[in-house]
Amino acid sequence: MSQFTNSLEKCSQYFKSDSKIFIHSGVSAPAHLIKLLVSKADELKNVKIYQIHTEADCEYASEKFKESFYVYNFFNGANMRKSCHNLGSHYVPIFLSEVPLLFYSKTIQLDVAIVQLSPPDAHGMCSLGPSVDISVSAVRTARTVIAQINKQMPRTFGDSQIHFSQISAYIEIDEPLPVIESHEASVEEKLIGKNIASLIEDGSTLQLGIGGIPNNVLSHLTGHQHLGIHSEMFTDGVIDLHHAGSITGKYKIKHPGKIVASFVIGSKKVYDFIHDNPEVLLLDCSYTNDTHVIAQNPKVVAINGAMEVDLTGQVCADSIGSQIYSGVGGQMDFIRGAALSKGGKPIIALSSRTKKGLSRIVAQLKPGAGVVTTRAHVHYIVTEYGIAYLYGKSLEERAFELVNIAHPDDRESLMRASWELLRR
């Protein structure tokens, strides 16, 4: 390694006012370099930070640093919801598949990318580990790359490689990545998982996210054969299904036999699974989330969540009313890709009620709510009470289908509301 080993001072020289800085995504967020950046806040003005969800302290987004840092967030996580004084002003609504183009086209010219990498191998190649997503495009286009070299960073295959010579400065650490353990699924999540699993055929290609619903779907598929994975991300549930022999990717057109994603998040078990595993390809999300690429695989089953769905099938997934909660992400990329796949099934999954007991199937979306998936793109809506198939149905037929999968105590009021809205 070079003369700059463990040089915090050298790294900090690249943090300048009026610059554009990218922070590595997910569990790969470089916590020590982030802390260094925040420590320089008094010396910095108008630094623009670009990121998607990170599993790290994001103190830079707090009100006290508003003169130093302004965060452009393409997808908000729990840390941003906790730290940021105004998520809405920081949020950039965009399909995840298109974020890399902002960097590649120089629409956003990054000055610095701060990343976490594995140590270089015998060929001088470091790895972006579990988080390739938009991060690889940032690394390829930023004027300067600063790295946190972590001995415990998994080495992954695909687009995750960066040569050590591309790094301008770095520090070395030796610590485990953050782990996100799966929570115990609720009764509703278990029922939703079972309902979704009933739609999945042998030979399907799966896209799924994180949380109780995707993991419960996977738990019902151990008897299936020749499933494939082409997903924006995956977590621990895929490993058990793989070990059960159900995931072979035999019938995939794109990368047969490979598990394809753009990032991974979960427990140490999943990090160990992807480490030096040529069966797993982590690729630039402009490719994994490309609708044309997705649609080439057979029987794509895309499973995505929502905040609420109105009686015409409009899906709000990024906000609670006008309050930004998460982001557009890859939902529309995969919903449309699955719809165009031969035998594909685009699925929106949500519990019938919120934790506060309010219906999530509503007559009208809340004022200011963002429509992530339009009524024209929706096919399947799934709750714990069943499956509504909306494709090709009229507004009146859709309302009837959705009322039938709402919470029983909400159905009468929803039916009355549908009559008032649709019979005007």
C-alpha cells in the first residue's frame, strides 16, 4: 500500500467548500470517513452530498450543519428520517435505474466519492463489497475517490471492482459491517407471504426487497424448482432457499445460473455467502433495474410494498401524504419489467391497516401523496385478506376487488365511498 496508509489528514484535504461528494450506499457507507467529513463542518460551506439509503450516522443532515452540508437524497432510510430536519427539501424523485445516468452524463459532476472497499488482491483490485447499486457509477465518474479499506469487507463479483491506483487517499480499518437482522414477522406479513407464494410458479425469476413479507414469501417456496433471482437487492431469505436447492436460475435468459442484484443487506450470514462467490453477481443498478433487461427473463415476479393504495389502483410508496418517507426506488423499474416478462407478475403487497388501525386501502390518497406506480401499471395487489387482480378491469371492478381484500371492518365504508366517487 502507498505512503498514505491510515492518513486521515490526506483524506481530509479533499473535503472542500462548494464541492459535490458522494457517500457509498447501504452497509458499505464508510463510517470513519463520514465522521471525518462532519468534523470538518466548521471549515466547509455549501457542500452538496449525494446518496441513497445508508446504514451509517448521517449527522451531516441535521439542522445544525445546514450551512455546511446540503443532502441530495435519491432514497431515504430510517437514519435520514431521524436526523434530517426536512426530508422533502432533500429528496430527489427519480427511478433508481436512472440515477447512474446523472453521474455518467455529468448532469451531476461529482468531485469526491467516499467509499468502503476490500483490500486489493494480487492484481490490485479492490471490491465495493455488498453495495454496487449507484455507487459504481459514482466511483467511475468522480474526480477523486477516497476509501476506507476494511479487511472484513466481502469481495464480490460483477461490477464491484476498482483498481487501487484509482484511489487518491485512504485509511485502513478492520471491523465487521453493520448487520440488519430479520425481524419476527407479524401475523399479517405471514399471511401476505403465503398469498404471494401461491402466485409463484416453478421457473420464475424473483425480485424482492427486505422485510417480513419477502422473507415469508421465500419460506413458502422450498418445494419449488429452478427459481431464479434478478433483483435490485436481496437479503438472508435467499440463502435458505438456495441451500434448499430451489434456486438454480436454470431458465433465466439473462445470466442463467447466477444470482443477480445491485446490493445486499442483512446479517453476517449473507455477507459470508456473497464473499468470493462467483454464483453471485452484483451489478450497476442502471443494468439490474433496466426494464428491458428485466423483461427478458421468464415469469418475473416483482414484489414491492406501498404506503397506501386507492380504489382505482394508484399506489403511493414514497410518502405519507406530502411528507416524504422513502423514495421511488426501483419499484416502477421492476413492476414494468415484470409486466413485460412472459408470464410475469407485478405485485404490490401491503397490510390492510396501519399500526394505528387506519385502512391502507383508501377511497382517495392523502393530499400530496406521491403516485409511484400508476393505476395503469398495477396488476396484483395483495393483503393478508387475499389477492386483487386489477389488470384490464374498469374502475368500478377495481374498487370491488380492492374492497374485498381490505380489512373487514373497513369494507362497508370503502364500498360507500366507491359509489360516491365513481357514480358522480
